[in-house]
Amino acid sequence: MAAHRCGLSLVFILIFSSLACHSSCDSLENANEDTEEKQSVSDTPREVNSDGSIAAEDLNERRGRSTDAELDRRDGTRTSEALTPAAAARDEFQEELVIRPLHSGDIYASFQFRTLWDTDFLQEGQKVSHYRLFPKSLGQVLSKFSVRELHISFTQGFWRTMQWGQPFIPSPPGAELWVWFHDTVSDVDGNWKELTNVLSGIFCASLNFIDLTNTVQPSASFKPLGLGNATDHRFLRYATLPREIVCTENLTPWKKLLPCGSKAGLAVLLKSEKLFHSSFHSQAVHIRPVCQDEQCTSKAWELRQTLNVVFDLYTAGQGKKEWSLFKMFSRTLTEACPLATSSKVYVDITDNPEGELFELSPATPLLSQAVVLGDRRTYSVFDLTRAETFGQLRSLNLLLRWKGDGGEMLRPLLHAERYVAGFGLQTGEIHTVIYNNHPYRAFPVLLMDSVPWYLQLYIHTLTVTSKSRDNKPSYIHYQPAKDRHRPHLLEMLIQLPPHSMTEVTVQFERALLKWTEYTPDPNHGFYVGSSVVSALVPSMVAMNTNFTQDQPLFSSFVPVKEESSYFVRVYTEPLLVNLPTPDFSMPYNVICLTCTVVAVGYGSFYNLLTRTFQVDEPSLPLAKRLANLIRRIRGVPLLT
Amino acid sequence: MGLLSDPSRRKVLTGLLTRLNTPICIVCYLAGIVWFMGLAFEPFTLRTYMSENAMGSTMVEERFSSGERALSLAKEFDAHKRKAGGMPVEWLVKAMQSRGLEVFTQSFSRKLPFPDENKERYMVRGTNVYGILRAPRAPRTEALVITAPCSPGNTNNQAVALLLALAQYFRNQIYWAKDIIFLVNEHDLIGTQAWLEGYHHTNITEYISGSLRGRAGSIQAALSLELSSDVITSLDLVLEGLNGQLPNLDLANLFYAFCQKLGVLCTIQGKLQRNDWDTAEGYTHAAQTMMLMVLKQACGRSWGDHGLFLRYHIEAASVRGINSFRHYKTDATTIGRLLEGMVRKLNNLLERLHQSYFFYLLPSLSRFVSIGYYMPAFGLLAVILLLRALDLWVHLGAPALAAVDGVTEAEQPSSPGVLTVLTPVVISHLTGVALYLLPVHLQEMAVEHFPVSETEAVVLTAIAIYTAGLALPHNTQRLLSGEGTEQGWKVLKLTALLYLAVLLGCTALINFSLGFILAVTLVPITASITPALYALVMVLLSPAFTILYCVFIYQELIEAPVSVSEGWMLFLSVISQGILDHALYGSLVYPLLALFIYPCWLMFWNILFWN
């Protein structure tokens, strides 16, 4: 991590010096503007290639105008800043929507909202009471529980890597929460417990079901994504709730965190009746400290709210390969959020250089290139801060009309799946299969598995095989479970040979729970969360290690450390495992029968088997006994 | 129990039981049979009812309407099947892909232990094609399976086509909560077995099958569809699975409920329901239906593709379309709707089907006999064995008790007894092991020396070993001790009776029908055996003859009576099928008969030739 830090600062210094050489600008933000311009200039030949109709001067003119507009806006914010305290001077809000037509005919829409909160978070004991754009509810949580970094995601559905490729920000089905606490926190577990309960209230989710039995401390898989060199995983907590169901009641509080709410800007598209009529829905909140500028002289909290949704060709699109904003969201765009410094819609047109695969209307002359997930992608950009984007109708309704026919499966470079093998209710075997589809490069992956205690793993049966040969992991971190206290945690660093399938198997025994420990629907089965595969995948093109703000939001979430590879996290399916379940349908009968059998059957047999029998004297007739009674009183010898 | 702990009363009780032993046994036997036959009488049975809440109250609406398209698809499929000379894998893959499914194939091969003459196959090679409909916003943890076997010849095209039509219709719906797997399997049960083993990554029966790429979590329920004509008159529900396992009764209830709703004639065991339970014909009809179920369940084989799913705790049933040229017709759209309704209700399930019964007999689709009602019939038969054992125990113990100086005297006669009992036990079981192992392993030798085919060789070897087993104990007995004592055979009989009681009890717990049928034939002869009994009676009530009788009764019940020679041929094929079922799918009836029931019977046979 320290190395990463060094690398980052080195990169910053380099960038800064290059910028200083290039232009003499008064502020760093202007410098950014410049680099953006530079990039679009470098893009110009390509634009002309792809779309000859666009005149270069027109482009230039537009660009000039946009810069003016943004300068005006900046002036406006400056004047308002003059009235506010200096600490909140550089709060910023950006919004962005990326639309990626998928190979399968489905369509992927990814929203990102980024709020920067310029406050010195590292000072201990400082009370922050001024919130401008940053949601107060989260800000208070951060300071109260000394959170350094917080990542929470709610996902309904499973990301189909084989059909859709990699998502911008992956998330497992259900809810996932991972938090880095400040290293000054003494009672991490206590903070964690309270934090989950508070978040549960904020997001209307069952996060309060996170307790020590499903919390782990991964040693390597989850590193801080923001500033800071925390590597002591004692301050990290990770938990998933694979059964969590995400619906409108989680969406509403999520939308409330946005500065414009769902009143203006891109957020007007977030209507639940359409968002939940989809194949995949995932919403997340990521909070981390970041550098405010290249030199990292000032730091800020970054809040990224992301929402990813995939609309299905058949159910949402009625089988017609024709998508529009209105069809997807039943709304069109009319304005940007007035508080946003940038508000853009990107449409991925990489696979469509000549327009033979689909047709995009209205056409936009603005193109942008970004290196995302190891691939250089081209995007059409619609800038909502400009009036001409909305055209005559004052509304933007993007229309994508497919011409081609897709449908084959993709072969993503890294792909993982998981299943339970075997039958019966006693034992089983968890198989995790990881595919490396790179034709000639081997790369290591970190596999993390967190298995509840009621699946008792036999760790001696752990095998890792690639190409039918034993593949010894170079690093294994295993923390056995404690019944009813803590789950299993298994982390491994595995080298994946090129073009191979690696299978990790481990056998388990199903525990018999106490009868109060069963859920209300025990015959449904018990969930085991997704395993996490984190890897640095070899990139096809040079990655952009320039971690500054001039990139689109979707390509700048995970810091890139080196040019030759990019970071990918793949989640496998959660598992549904049946445990031996008593028949709860008639507990009364069962209890009565069992007790009767034990009492009558066992008791009397035990009695019969252990007692020794002796023939006793036959008892005397009643008359004789009476006579004896009288004789005893009289003191005469008794009769027999 | 108080009775037993009082020695004098105990004496009275045992005295009573030994004195009246034979009458009690006869009464028990008759009562058992009568009880069993009474199960089919309607007033004694319960109406079926839906226990599962998730399937009961939530009504679904059926809107499937492309039955006609399915029929034209069936013709197309047929043409491609003919062209490919088997399963048209590529066409199926394309057809499924164009309907928006994730399609995968699995190839498998299996060399049968000996050629299967019924289905004419030996080296089986095939491909399963399956498409997964991914449920929107579901995390791939649960799945339902609909399967249609791709059979050779002209059969079952309609089932595959209807499957594809349903897939297309289902793909456009948003309400799925579980992934749906559409499986077209080749070589019927062998394909299903290969697929299931691939899916669960198990290898029980030595299949060589490719690994599966696409999975969809734990399978909750499965339906197998068999249709061979465009128009059908009735739908038959098949429930009997491997080793006599049955799916949860709610699955049958679901089928019945939708047949009622859509007005489709539905049958079980190919028999329609009758309403005249109070007439003799009505009762015989119900009894025949139930007897058919008992016979099918007892033979422990899977009567449809669904049967193999049950091992994996997946509730499954086969729906078979029958065209019996009645005037009442049902078209493909209605069948599609029926399946749609069933799948939608299964999709609504929150838990696995578990609310209703797993052990039941069905005298008709709307009536059932639960385990609590039918077990006494078996209990009455099994208690005979215990009563006889008690009787023998008392008789054996009586002289010992009479001896005044107790323990040493009592030990004396039984010490040679240990060897006299142990020898026949060991020899009978070795014969059983030979019967289990040799037929398959010796087939090559048999084919070399005799002019028979492999299948015949296996069956005839089995019969030969069975017959040889009859001679074996007879000879060894004479060789070992010359003359057997009266005490000796009684000890042997006592052991054998208890052994049989345990065997039958365990069998009946798992597969009631098998246990009951064996009890009906074995109990009278084993209870009454003495060295003076006729050998012929004993042979006529041996396990092999039980199978033979079952073959004839079964043919009688399905209204296809056979002559003696045809029956004999059927008997031979039943034996070969039993051995094949064991090797291919892991059916346990053949090993049970060969390794336990037959040796146990041999022990009784031994008593016959005691002197």
C-alpha cells in the first residue's frame, strides 16, 4: 500500500510538472479544462473519420461556448462561496449517465453522482456542522463512527458477465457493506454494530442483521480505495446479506441523498416502476477520502452514488431492439441539476464506428474516449449543461435503434461461477470455477470466501486444480468458524494459467441447527454469500494512470497503479444450501409422539432389561390378612 | 409393559401366544390382506388437498396461446431430427438461442454392462441440450426444470416443440422468480442421469460426461413432458421414481387442480377416475389403479424422466399425453396452458415442496392413502414373523428353563447351534454375492461357450445361479454334520425369521410396495416352514416366482394379458432390466433381492432339507 501511495504521489508530481510546462493557467481547475480540450483535440481526426459531416470549426465554436458557460458558472459559484465559510468552498457535485448497448440486445444504464465535501476529515474530534451538498445524515454517521471509508451496495439480480461483459462497479446479489474505520477506533466491533444499525435506518434495509456471525475481516481482498495507507485489516469489516431484497423503499432514501433529489437533473429518470422492471438493479453508495487536487494539498470526502440497471430485450423492450430514454425510464431529460458542475450522458459507441450495428439519434458531435476495464472505449457525449443538447423540443430523448444481430456469449477475460455439488443432506462440496480467458497471459487472483458456520468446511479437502493439475495457492489465509460466533474466512492467492479453468473445491458438512435457529422458512434453504475474486487483469491497452478529475466518473473509480493491468472484482453467485430440517409443520404432534415413545417404550424396556425378577410370596387372601391384623394386635403368631 | 414385568402374568401371556400362535398368525395374515384391499375403498381414503399455501391461494392466469405454432415447430423438429439421424443439436441450440435463452450442451457416453435388447443399445453416445431462462433480478439460486426427452423415431416431437413454444412465451414474462431450465435430453433416462450427474457434479454410475458450464442454483422442482400426437385425449401423471421414491403429493394435487380448471381429462396409471365407488366395478377400478401403483413402485425403476430427479431431492413428475381415440380432445394450447399454470405456481413457491405427504398410494387422482393408513397392513404381516419367532423362542427356551441348575444346561444345546446356524447363513450369503456379481462378469465366458446373446447370457446365468443355490445348502449340510438336530433347525428358523422381519421392515419403510409384496409371498411360507414341508410349495413362493407372478398380474391389470411363454419372455426381460437399472441409475432392488432377500429365503430352504 505504501508503494501505491508513493506511486500515486509520483504520478501527481509528474502530471503537475507537465501541466505547469504546458500552460500558464491561474487555477488548477482551468488546467483540467485544458487537458480536456487537449484530449478532444486529439480526438478530432477520429471524429472526422467516423462522421465526416461534422465541421471542425463548428466543433471549435461549440467548445469555445461551452468553456464560456462553465466559466460563468464558476464565477457564479465563486460569488456564492464568498458568503460561505472557506471550509465548504470547494464542494462540488457531478452527475453522469452512461448507456452501453449490450451485445445481447439488452441495454445497460449506469448512473453516477459524485459529491465532494471539502472538509478536513482526518482531524480527530473536529465537529463538522456545515453541510452544503453533502447529505447531513451520512456526514454525521461518518464523524460519529470514525469511518474512513464506507462502501455499501444493494443489488437485486446477478450480473451476467458472460452476456454483458464487466460492469463499471461490480456488486454481489443482496446487500454488501464494507467499512474501513480510523485506526484511532478502539472498539471496532462496537462501532460496526452501531453503524450497521444506523445504516439500516438510513437505507430502510435489513442491515441490522449484520452481526458477528456474518462479518469477516479480509486480509487482502478489500483494500481502501481512497487516500490513506491503512493496511491493518483489524479496522476493516466486511459483510454481505445475500438474501436482502432491494425495492423502492431502498431507492427512495438513496435518492434523498442527492443534492437535487429526484427533482432535476439525471435523477428524474429514476422512477421505480421502470427501474424494477429490469433484469438487474444495483444501487450503491461509496464514501472515501480523496485528494482535492493533483498535489493532494487539500483533501475531501467523496460520496459516489451509483445506480446500475440492465433492461431486458424481451421483457422491457418487447423483443424490439429499439431503446430510448423514454422507453427505459418513461421520462426524458429536460435539464441538468442546477447544483451540478457537470452533467453528462455518455453513450458507448465503440462497437459501432460506422453506425452499422445501431443508430443513435439525436446525433452528437461530441466524442470522448476513455480507457475502461482494459479497453479503449469511445463515447458520444451529451452535455446537459448546454441548451442545444435539448434541441427544439426542450427535451432529450436518446434513441438507439439496433440493426445488427448479436446474441453469442462473450468471453470475458476473468469470469467465475460457483455451485454446490453432491446430494443428500449430510455433506456437500462447494465448487468455485474461475476462468482465465486471456490467450497467453497468466495472472494471479485473490479469492475470498466467507462461509457461514453451519456449513462446516473440511479444509483438508481443499483442492485447487488448473488444467487437471494441482495448483498450489501462494497465499492462504484461513480463519475457521466458531459455531454461532463467526463464519469461515478463506482467502487465497491463486495464479491462473493462461486460457484455463481453475476449480477450487472444498467439502463441507451440514450442521444440525437448534430448533430455534431455523429461519421461518427453513425448507427454502440457507444462503451462502458470493465469493469474491479480485484481480489485476492484463490490459489490452495502456491504462490511464493519471488519477485526476478530467476522466469521466465511470472510468475513475478504482485507482489504477500501473499501465499494463486494471483492477477487476468478480462476484460469483450466492449459494442456496438446504440443511437437515425437522418437520416443523406439526411440532406439537412430533413432541408428543417423541415424548410418548421415550417415556413408554424406552422406559419400560429399560426397566425390563435391568430389573432382576424374583418370585415373591403369593399375597394372602383378604380374610387372612384381616385375621392377621387382629392377631398382630393380640400378639398371637400370624397365619401364613 | 406391566404385564411383562410380572413373571406369572408373563407366563400366562406367552402361554396364550404359543397356544394360539397359529390361529393368531392366520388371522393377522388375512387381516393384513383385507386391510390392504380396503385401502382402495373410497370411504376409507382421504380426499387430496393442497397443503402448500404458496400454491393454493395464489391463482394464476394462463395466457399461453401458441399451441398451433408449437405443432408446426414439431414438424420442423421432426424434419431436422430425421436429417441429423438423432438429436438435431445445432438446430436446437439455434432455436433456443433465438428465443433468448442461455444455451449449453453436454455430451456424454456410457457403455452398458451388456446390450439392452428392449431399447437396442449398448454403446450410448449422446448430447443434452439445455437452455436457461434467467429470471430477472434473481440471483441464480433457484431453478425449475422442464424436460422433454428427444426419443428416436416419430415420438415426442410435440413435447420438444411445446417446450420451445413455452420457452418463447415464458421469456417475455417479467414475473419469474426462479430460473427455468429447458432440457432436451437424448437417450431418455441415460441422458437425464448424465445431465443430473453433471449438474450436481456427482459420479455414481460411471458415466463419462462432459462437465456442465451453465448452472442455475438448486433445482426446486422438475416436470417431464411426453407428447406424441398433435391432439391428445387425456394426460397421464406418472409419479413412481427410482427405488420407489415419490414426489411430494402437492405436485400431484397441482396437476389435478389444473386439469380440473382447464377441463382436461387426467388419468393416473392410465386409468380414469370413476364416481361410482359404491358399486363393485367402482371398487375394482380403484383397487386396480392402486395395485398398479404398488407394482410399479415395487419394481424400483424410474417410470419416466422425472424419477431420477428424486434422488437429488427435486420434486418431479412426468406428464404423458395419451391419444386413446376417445372423442374428447385436448389441443396443444390447452396443454401449454396447463404447463404454464403449473410452472407459474411452482415459481411462486417460497420453500421447497414439503408440506404434503411423501409416502402415499393413489387409488385415484383425487383420493390418497397416507402412510398412516397403509402401514398397518404391512405391520399385520410383519407381526406374524415376530409371533412365530416368539413361539420358537419359547419352545427352545422351555427345556432350558425346566432344567433346575440353570445357565450351563441352557448353554449346552446352543453351542453346536452357533455353527449349525452360521454355516448356512454364510453359504446363503455367498450364493447371494455370486448371484449379484457373476451374471454381469461371466457374460463373456457364457457367450463363448453357449450360443446365446450377451443379454440372454446374463439373465440365464442369473437363473442358473439362482437354481444352483437351491442345491448348494442341501449338500453342504450333509457334508458338514451328517444329521441335523431338531434344535438346530429351530435355531436356524428363529434367526432367519428375525432376519426376514428386519429386512422386510426396513424395505417397507423405504419402499412400502416392495416390502408388502415380498411379505405377502414370503411370510406364509417362512412362518409355517418345517423340514416336513413340500419343496414345491417353497419354490413356488420364492422371490423369483414372486417376480413372475407380478409380471402376470401387471399385464392383467394394464389389460394386456399374456400367454405363459410371453410371460416368461417378459420375466427374462424384467430381470435384465433390473440388472441394467442397477448399473445405469443405481436402482437398489436387484442388489436387495440378490444380496439379502434371496439368501434369507435360502436359509429357510435349508430347513427343508435339514435331515
